Amino acid sequence: MAGGGFCRLPNGTVVVALTLTRPCGGTGTGTGPGPDAPVRVLVHAANRARALTRLRNLGLRAVYLRGNDRPPTPDEITAVLHHPDGLLWRAAPQAGQELWHPIRALLGPAGHAGPARPAA
């Protein structure tokens, strides 16, 4: 089960943080985690349901937020608010000074977590 939580911001939006198993279709950055390593994913959205829908639309189908046991830290909130997509990830637990990566680096060239589609 994924550990995670959320934080409601003063403007009414939320930041959801989830610790997930890395999708098998992801290619990563070369120095990132392997295919079974956990990753911390941050999503900025209007509400919790919309944040989870954003992840599900990218192919991460079995994403649920049950409870608030690991809410985002202030540093994580700052990182996701300053990113244009509002979707970030990095290895969990953090190793050294790893920076946040855009969600495209986790999902690979297909743009979703499923297997790559063959070229037509």
C-alpha cells in the first residue's frame, strides 16, 4: 500500500504526496532508482480527487490515498508549487542531494506508465 498524505494550502488547493513503487515502463534518469524502488510523487491540484485523477490519467491506475500518515513537507510543497506541471518525483527514501524530476522522466518516452506503443 502506498504511504502518503496531503496538505491543504491557504488558497484552497492541495498538495498530495505519495510513495509508490516505480512503474515498470519508466526509464528514469540513468542514475535513479531501479524498476522496483519506491519513488515519492508530488501532485498539486484543486482537490485530492483531482490530484489522484491526474496520476491515473498518466497510467498509474492503482493509486489511492488512504489516511494522512506521510503528508508533504514544506520543502516538498515549495518544490511542487514552483514547477510548471505541478507533478514531480524523486527516489524515496532520498539518497543524498537528489533533485526533483518532472513526471515525464518517470513515465518514459510513451508519456504514460503502461508499455510503450509500437511506432505505426
